[in-house]
Amino acid sequence: MMKKTFIVTALVLSSAYGFSQDVVNKLIKEDDVRKVISTLADDNMQGRATFTPGIEKAAQFIEGEYKKAGLEPLPGNADFRQNFKMTHLTPVKLQASINGADVTADHIVAMSNSTINWANNADIPVIKVGADQNFQKEFGNIRRSGKSALVLVDPKFADFFARIHNAFGKGTNSLKPAEGGPQIVFVLGTFDDVKSYTVNVEIKSEQLPLFNITGMIKGKTKPDEYVIFGGHYDHLGILKPMEGDSIANGADDDASGTTAVITLAKYYKKLNNNARSIIFVAFTAEEIGEYGSQYFATQVDPTKVSAMFNIEMIGKASKFGENSAFITGYERSDFGKILQKNLEGTQFKFYPDPYTEQNLFYRSDNASLARVGVPAHTISTDQIDIDKYYHTVKDELSTLDIANITSTIRAIALSSQTIIAGKDTPTRIPPATVN
């Protein structure tokens, strides 16, 4: 009798999974996926860099897709734009002299919220990073100290110094207004005992507008519980020409993820049976520091967010082959186990992140939500260790497998069913463990 009951139960489950998969396949079509990603990755978008006309075009397109899907704005928003501002600080003048000898501007890196005028200040410590030290480690320690300092760096570290000069020389960004804070100046060169120094840095402060594109479907029975589907719609814009091409289209990174968000919005609106409310968000400014998701995380009550699906680079088959994807931070909650349970009876399988040395859990927008305790994970198929198109002008639509994108979106739709229905809730991620 027990064996017969088991067989009947298995047949019922198999039938249910088959029905669900038929619905998903019918509502999520490869041609529709192709149309969306073709627009987002088109040269007309000019690489969707933050603060450019290209990202404005992308935003308008996504807004149009949300409207066609029948989404509504988030509570308190007049439309699909979640507007906020970022403080951009640019050093417009860099001058320094050590023991009366002038230092060239390319050998100076300033990190400050305000103008610097130092002349043998007794209260500004001078720190030397010698050739026998680890500059990368010392760089982090000095920044985390929260104290002002003049840091003299041995020429042995010219390569790493050039990297931070490139990273910070064009300015720094913050979601907070520029006020106070430490003033740190790094100077590359060989210096004897410092008997005199002057440092003059002029800082330009700007408030620049940013906007996530957000929409939602209210839950039918649990409207105050939320599930988030997100992906970033910004990319790198115009880069140094390569074989005559200078537009970094970001087809995989992350037009593919944004396409998934739009497609899932249309899918769930057509089903119209979600118990929990669903938020769909295209994050801005991920490439320059995950600022869109950082701001978004301050606008939601994390205790009411049941899960966050961040979708990043699903344009090519994973290292595990077709019908597979990986989940970052798999061990941090039972999010992945729930998804895989919901895929029983299908060919698709989710795996733990195989690239833990790459710190992918922290390198996308899921981290902003995880830091406030949300079970927030990134789903990806990218072979990041060998992806020769990553962050180049070669990341174009022609390099992608639309069938892979479609199958991954369908798998996300199937695997999220019980979370959307309010039947499963992933274990929360302790905020203290995400830093």
C-alpha cells in the first residue's frame, strides 16, 4: 500500500511539474527575449554608462516595458523611477612638494571630501610605505583607520599606485553629502627624512542624479511580504577603440539580467496569482560601486523581504553545461536548496558558485541587500575565469546564446514558485557576516 501511494504521489508531482513547465514555456518565449536584449545591447544605447544619454535611453525603454507589462510604481513613487542623488568629488588641482622638490600630479592620489592645504602641519602624520612592506595591505589599513595622513610610497609599488591613481584620479562617489572625514594623500617616490612638505588639493563637489527603474505586482494574500527580482542596466559606455569598435554594449553584463527581470515581470503579471508582492528593479550605477542597489536597500524594510533574486550575466552556457546556472553565496542560506527542490523533474540544475576566489557574492547588487539581512543571491552562468569578452567592446549580442538566456529565465520562474506563493521562505543572512 505504501509503495502504491508513493507511486501515485510521484505521478501527481510529475504531472504538476510538467504542467508548470508547459505554462512557463508558453509564456516565456525565446523570440520575446531576443527582442528585449537586442534593444538593450544595441549601439544606440552607447554602452549605457552612468550619467550618459545612453543610460537615459535604456531607462526609458525599461519604463516602457514595465508599462506594457502592467506593473505599478512602488508606494510613494509617482512613476517607475526611483530617483536619488550621488555626491561626486573630483580633485581638480593636485600639488605637492617634499623637502622643497615638486611632485608630478601623476604621482599624487588624494582622498578627501574637502580642499587640502597642508604645510608642515604637526597634526598630520607622515607614513612611509617601504619596499619591504605590502602596500596593498597598508593601503586598506590606512583607508579604514579613518585618520588623515600623508603617505609616502616606495617606487617599487608603481604598478599598484597607477591602479589606484586610475581608480581615484577621476574622483570618488558617495551616497552621503560631502562633509568632514579624513584627508589622505598618497605620494609615490623616494624620499629621505621629511623635513618640509606642502600639499594643495582643490576638490570639486557635485550632486549628480541617479535612478533605479522599479515596478511591482501587489501580492494577493501576503501583500506586505516581498520578493525582489533585480539586475543592473548600466554598463561601461565608450571605451578605447578595439578593431574599430569603441562601444561596450554590455550584452551579457548585464543586458541579459535586465532582460530576465523584464521577462519575469511580464510572466508573473500574466499569471496574476502571486501571494507575495513582487518588486522588479533595474539597478543603476552597479559598475561604479553598486550605488543603485545601495540606495534601494535603504528604501525597503529588509525584514519584509523574503528573498532577492539578482540576475547577472546569463548569456552563455555555464561550466556545468547546458541547463545549468550557479548561485553565489549558496552556503549562506537555503535559497539554492529551495530553488533546486522546485526544479525536480526538470533538466535544469543550480550549483554552488564555483568561482569563490573571485568574490562574486560581493561584486553584484545582491550584496547590498544581503548586508541588511535579506536572503539575496546572484544567479549567473558566466565562466568568469575564462570570459574574454568581459568588460570589453566584444560583449555584444552576437556572442550570446539566446536559448541559454531563455532556459535560465524559465528555470528562475519555475524555481521561484513556492517563494512567490508564500510557501517557502529562505533562511535569512545575518548582516554581520556580510562585509
